[in-house]
Amino acid sequence: MIKSTITESKKLNHPLPSLTYFVKMTHPASHLFEVGFQIEHWSDSVLNLKMPVWTPGSYLVREYARHIQNFKAVSKNKQTRLLSQKVSKNHWRVETKEVDNILITYRVFANELTVRTNHLDDTHGYFNGAALFYFIPELETVPINVEIITPHPSWEVSTPLPEIPGKVNQFYAKDFDTLVDSPFEIGTHAIYSFEVLGKPHQYAVWGTGNIQPNKLIEDTKKIIETEANLFGGLPYDDYLFILHLTHNNFGGLEHKNSCSLIYSRFYFRDTERYNRFIQLVAHEFLHLWNVKRIRPKALETFDYERENYTPSLWFSEGTTSYYDMVIPLRAQIYDAKKFLELLGKDITRFLMTPGRQVQPLSESSFDAWIKLYRRDNNSDNCQISYYLKGELVSLLLDLLIRAKHQNKRSLDNVMVQMWEQYGKSETGFTPHQLQRVIESVADMDLQSFFNLYVDSTEELPFNKYLNPFGLQLKPIMEEDSIPYLGIRIKSENNKEIIKFVEKGSPASLEGIDPEDELLAINGIRVTAEQLNERLKDHQAEEIISVTVFHQDELKTLSVTLGKPQPRGYEVVEIQNPSPVQEENLRGWLGKI
């Protein structure tokens, strides 16, 4: 086996190679990026090239190399083709003996419009570094230049990378991590520039919709100022929001001085949907501190070839989710009543996910790579999102600290201490170090709390922590009781398909499975729209017959209905709160 001799070359004091990428879009409608990678001053007999399999912030092995085609390596000086071989799924090896100037060319198919992949069509080009560029092992810290060759003179380039002085559409990345952390939007997108706290910011918006730029910019300014106030300033020189407006999409991916957002194009006029987008902005923007700089030890140095396991994503993502509700409240974009409404909806989602009783929060974090992004029809039965439970554990920690210290301390102090101790130096933290910081702010031993609510499946005692603030969690029952069957169904092509069967439910006990086709109850046809109304005609403990197609076999099963279940939960004020409870609530949320 031929091995790379980069380390030996360094010992011989050879100059480090000069690295430049060229990205062309000759025929955008083909969805093919044409990439050139020029390596000058090369001094080794073998060149190893590796494609990342994931991108930071999205914890799934996505196998970006599967989109690469037409790989070719040539000697730039001699214009001769070099012998190359693919040796693993993401690893190419090129023989480079007596060659010091190499040009690698390849094409990347890009027709997946998400914040973590690449997309190219006749309206724009968008890419993430991890999904487009190779890295050379042992040269990850070498600077990289990127030149974008647009298909039309009218196409502009938006990226957080600095432009090389005196050059057009040529950019500089100080290392491969920075290149990966810098998405590109290329096309005729709208650009909205504004200033916050003396620093330039931009929205680069692709797509059309009912976005109201002035309102969005004003609210974004409020989010930025509120979060900057929390951490004591902005740790960047400029910031770019890339926003894709599409049909029925939602997502975001954080970067150190930018983020990519995707949202449904006509969701900006409706207040509730607009608020959800503002939460997305607050979430991704907070990540420039929490996860991009304050990050778990396992993510201190990225390994782009394999999973980077950590049990602490509940803090990186879940605590950020808690703040994406809190920040718009503090920014006065919505009020405390709306905050409690949103909190009630999230608690509802949590308490209606049976997997909370199966998967501990730390395990959910650790298993992100194989579970969160790979959902199936049993996922809700066996797992819980570290975003969701992490948010609610963060809520309990905030309430615990505030109640003990009369709002003079809070989770804010934890965030600031983590920033000062780990974020500014970008030193990764361990789970033990995170717990010690939280304990130091709370001024109490929290080992039992972590054992119960982070490392086990003990139910979260919401009322215990809400009560000092004069609040309680209240179940919402249907006016007309619906006995419990335990299925969710969806109409698909004139068929009523069972999409989920809750574990331990009456339906599951009789062998009803996801993907069964529901036909009838008590011999009479039933649809997804009719199901709840039909169930109201029956009582708990009553036996009904349920007819389904199970793997094309007709079955009629006798099912004993259970007691009615809450349709949701809400956080409400208790009657006659004490002065201390009222003061605690004001200190936390202000006036309700």
C-alpha cells in the first residue's frame, strides 16, 4: 500500500502546497457543479483526497461522495493524466511522483434543496463546503482560495468568506474548517443590508413569497441585540443570513458568522407562522455561541470521516431551543401569554411521545447519528428528541436556579459562564464540566437531577418547578370524551393508512400495525376524518371490532377501548398565587 509522505515532506522543509478551488456552473439546469481543485508546490509521491461524510450542525452521515462523478487528475505542467484510484467510499488516491502542480476536476450532482446539502438550477446555486470540497489529510489547516465562475454576469455571490482584495468572486478561507463553515448562495437573490451594534449584516433571500423585508429586518435586529446583550457583544465582524423561500419547508443550519434558513414562502403574513420563523432565526443565531464556539469536547476538532459521538447535544441543541422561545419574548416580538402557549404545545408534544419513557436524554444525544434523522413508524415509541427534551430540561434548570436565587441568577448565568470558560477559547467541554458549571450557578449539588432527567427516563416533574412561579400544567380534555384506541391514520390515495400505533395501546395489544389499511369499525367503513367522531359513540372498556388489511390479508380484530386521554396540555396560572410566586413570575417572564 502506498502511503502519503506529507509529514516527511514537512520534515524536509518543503513549502506547504497552495490550494485553490474553482467552481463553475456552465449548465445550471443540469444540476451539476463543475469543480476544479488546483494544488501547487506539491512535493509528495501520492496525493490523498477525502470527501467529508457529514457537516457540523447536522448529525447524520450523509455520504456526500455519492454525488461525485467524472473524477480526473492531471499534471498541470505536463498536461498528462495522472493515475488515480478510489480506495474507499470517500477516499481517492492519486500518484503524483515528480509532479508539483496538480489539477483535480470533478462534477457534483446538486438537486437537494436543504440547508445541509447542495442545489443548482437555472435560478441559483447553493452549496455547503462539506458537500462539495475534498480535504487533504494533514493539510486541513492550510489556507484555501475559492473562485466562483458564474454562468451569467447578473449572478452575484453571497458567502461569509472574505473576498480577496482586488479580485472578483474570489474568496479566502483560512483553513478547511472555515471553508466547511461558509455556505455559498450564487444567483440573482435579493440582498438586504442592515447594521446592528456597529456591525454589517445581510439577508440574501432566494425565492419569492410574502416576506416583508422591513419588518423582518427590524425583528432580526431585536433578536441580535437581545442575544448580544446576553453574551456581552458580538464575536464576529459581519454576519450573513441566507434564506431560501420554498414550498412547505423548514430548517436551519448554523455557522460562525452566518446561517442558512429555509422556510415556506407564504408563511410570513400569518402571525403564528411568522413567529415560528423568528424562533428559527433566534435558534440559529444563538448557535454562533452555543455549539459553534461553546461545544462538546467530541466536537472540538471535527472528524469529517465518521460520527463524532457526544451525550451533550441536549445542551447544544435543546438549551438553544429553550432560548429560541425566550429570546423573542425578551425582544418584545411576542408576549408572555404567547410564550406560555408555545411552552404548552412543546410539553404536549413531549408527553404524547411514548419514547420519552424508553430513551434517556443523554442517549438521545449520543444516538443522534442513527436515530433523530432516520425516523420510522416506530420512532415515537422508542426515542425522544434531544431538541425537545433538552429544551424542557433546560426549562426546569432555569426555574430551579431562579426560584432558589429569587431571579438574581438564572440559566443565563450558565450560558455566560460557559462562554467565558469554554466558548471564547473554543475549548470543548465534557459532560462533567457542563454539570459543574450548572451546579456552580445553582449553588447546589445536581447529581440527582442529572441522574433522573438526563441519564434516565424519569418523568419530568413540571408542576414541581412551575409552582414557585404560580403556574401549573393542566391537561386539556375533549368536551366529548373520546375513548382511547392508540392509532394515527392518514388518507393516502383513497385509502386510510395507519401511520403510527402507540406501544401498549388497545390497538397495539391486538396486533394492529403501522401501514395497515383501516377499513371499518363495527362493520361500517371509517375514514381518517371520521375516526374521532365514530369513537365518541363508544365508551372506555367497550369492545369494538376493527377491520384492516394487514399485509393484504383481511382481518377483523376485537379491541377493548381505553380511557380517554388528554388531547394536549397548557401552562396556566394557579388561583390565588402568593406574593412570592407573583414576584418570581414577573422576574422570569414579566407581565402576563
